[in-house]
Amino acid sequence: MANLDVIVLGLGGMGSSAIYHLAKKGVKVLGVEQFTEAHSLGSSHGKTRLIRKAYFEHPDYVPLLHRSYELWEELEKESAQKLFHKTGLTIFGRPDSPILMGIKNSRDKFQLTLNELNLEQSQEWNSSFKIPNSFIGLQEPGAGFLEVEKCISAHLKIATQMGAQLRFEESCLSWGIEGEKVWIQTKTEKITAKKLVITAGPWTSLLLKDLNLKLQIHRVTQFWFRKKDRSTVNHIKSCFAFDMPYGFVYGFPPYSGSRDFKIAIHKPGEKIRNLDKLDRKIKPQDIGELIPFLSAVMPEIDPNPTEGSVCMYTMTPDEHFIIDRHPNFDQVLFAAGFSGHGFKFSPIVGRILSELVIDNSSKDLTRFIKLRPEVLSSIA
Ligand SMILES: Cc1cc2nc3c(=O)[nH]c(=O)nc-3n(C[C@H](O)[C@H](O)[C@H](O)COP(=O)(O)OP(=O)(O)OC[C@H]3O[C@@H](n4cnc5c(N)ncnc54)[C@H](O)[C@@H]3O)c2cc1C
């Protein structure tokens, strides 16, 4: 552990990418993770994550997505495995829906490929779905899904090949500054390095108490379903989403021999004040609005899920990310508050963090993902 350059604290979606980029740049780096590799106790599990470029959340994300797409492709080549399934994604909603208008806004600003469904394509969807009459569909052919746990493991594997050291099942209890350096205290050891990168997901506020960050943790669920008639052929090979009055429902087609559609609502659930008390068991009421959705829009699906999983969102008040340097300690960088839409960005987030560590700046660190007044209650 002597002469470490950087410690990366938390090896989930963002930390696994940060350590990969740092190791690739020849930095002597140690990753510390409280649980096991690609575990299912944080925010980066559940087999799949959507990835898309026509970003309704804000067009400023599109340049970051261009770079993320390139980096996912690079990681696939380096790890010699498929991580990104370019199935396409069709988002359905009323023409005046803010989500659909946001998608078109990003398309227009960045000339993205996006097709409004024609009659024939709509009929094809209607052979399996019951699309509400007032809805139109916007299809993004280059979108799709990432295999979330495989992505984390791929980043970590390449990082170790480049010399990074990893410690699992080792929790950081505290950290501090000593002269120019920074230390972390685990159960067994005090480890010192030149810099610290905190990518602790829902646990971030516990490690950055002095910043009083406005981060709210929410319990969210994801489910897997099968068709009622298991003998029928599945025509849907693409990801899909519906802007319904009760929330943004999204889904993934079965893949790699599975028969299960994953379906979930992108909506922060119950607020979690104590992470140790998070109820990780699926309850019957968790399925909530998915039942009316399935009966109205996907009547061929059996509403009894084959599987369900509890996950967490870490929300900022404006739902944009925080990636920056600690305002009081130059040696400490952090990335948090991914507000339920961060995974697709993990390669670029890791690269931004590595640039902040090595070059002290990153051209990709835009105004709205920096540490900003809206996300700080007050700086102690
Ligand atoms: C159900 C669900 C669906 C989602 N769907 C999408 C989607 O379709 N597309 C998309 O882009 N995003 C999606 N997201 C959001 C995305 O998954 C998250 O934004 C992203 O994975 C967050 O990554 P993270 O690294 O910040 O957190 P995590 O992956 O949780 O990583 C934090 C890590 O830090 C570790 N840690 C914390 N404290 C300590 C400590 N003291 N010592 C050691 N280790 C510590 C934790 O154990 C954990 O491994 C979804 C999220 C959920 C929950």
C-alpha cells in the first residue's frame, strides 16, 4: 500500500469506471468496496440499464453520451464481450408530452437519428401491445441496453490488468487530510494516498457529512414478467417506454435465451432516511402501477412477476448529477446524485474523475453537473 496515488472509494457503476480510467493512465490506484464485486445492494444491479442519446432530461447531456457510447464500445473491444445491446428504443406518449418534446429538442440540437413510427410500424407494436390511441411513438435505433453487472466487472477486470489493486468487503469508516495527503480508515487499516475519489452512491452523504449535500435516497423496484401464453412467439425485440399519467414505464425485451421482459417505473419510491433499515424484500404493493399498466398496455403479459429486485435512487433536487472536487480539500473528488439515470454515463463520469485527478480539470465537466448551489444546503 506504500506510495499510492489514488484511493477510489466505492466500486459500483461510477467507481469501477473511475479506477479503470486511472489505471489506464498509469496511476497507482487502490479500489475499496464494502461489499462484493458487482453486488446487488446499491444502485447498479438488476441485469439491464437503458442507454439512449435523444435525452429528454437536458440536451447538454448529449455530448457526454456521444463520448460514453465511444467508451462503451472501447470497453467491449478490450474485454472481448458484449455489454451494449443496440436493440433500439421506442418511447410512446402524447405528442405534447414534455418527455417526447424533450426528446425532439435533443434530436434537433444534435441531429440525432430518431424516427416517428409510421402506420405499419405502429401496427407491428399493436400486435403485442395496446398502444393508447392518443399516443405516438419515437424510435431511436441506436439506443438499447447495457448489461449492468457485466459492465462493472469488465471495468474492474481491465483496471486490475493495468495494475489497480482492489479490496472487497472492506468498508471505509472515515477519511481525513494529513498534510498534503489523504487517508482512509477501514476496519483493519489506515491507508494513505495523494488523492481520494468518493463514488459511494447512496452512501455518499455519510462520507461527505461536512458538505451537507441535498441528496435524497429512494427505494425503487424492478420486475421481470413472462407472456401468459408461453408458446407464442415474441415479436418485440426492442426496448420500449411509455409516458403514462402515473409515471414513465420502461421495459426490456428478453435476451440471451431468457423469456423474461424486465419492466419498471422510473419514479423515486419511498424515501429512505436510514440505509441500514432499507427493506430489500419485495412486497406485493411494490408492483403498484405496473398492474394497471400491464392490463391496459401489455395484456399478453402475466402480471405475476417471475422475479423482483429492490434498488436505490440517489436524487439531487434538480435531478442533475454532481461531479466535482471537494470545495475545502483539493485532494478529494466525488461523483454522486445520479438521480436514477446515471449508469449509461459511467464511462464518461469515470473519465472526468480521472482527468480531475491527473490534470485538475476536465473539458467535459459542464456547468450543470458541477457542484452547484442548488445541491448544497450549506457548506459547514
Ligand atoms: C431500478 C433502477 C433502474 C435504473 N435504470 C437506469 C437506466 O435504465 N439507465 C441509466 O442510465 N441509469 C439507470 N439507473 C441509475 C443508475 O443505475 C445509477 O445512477 C448508477 O448505477 C449509480 O452508480 P453509483 O456508482 O453512483 O452507485 P453504486 O453503484 O451504488 O456504487 C456505490 C458503491 O459504493 C460502495 N460504498 C458505499 N459506501 C462505502 C464505504 N463506506 N466503504 C466502501 N464502499 C462503499 C457501495 O457498496 C457501492 O458498491 C437505475 C437505477 C435503479 C436503482
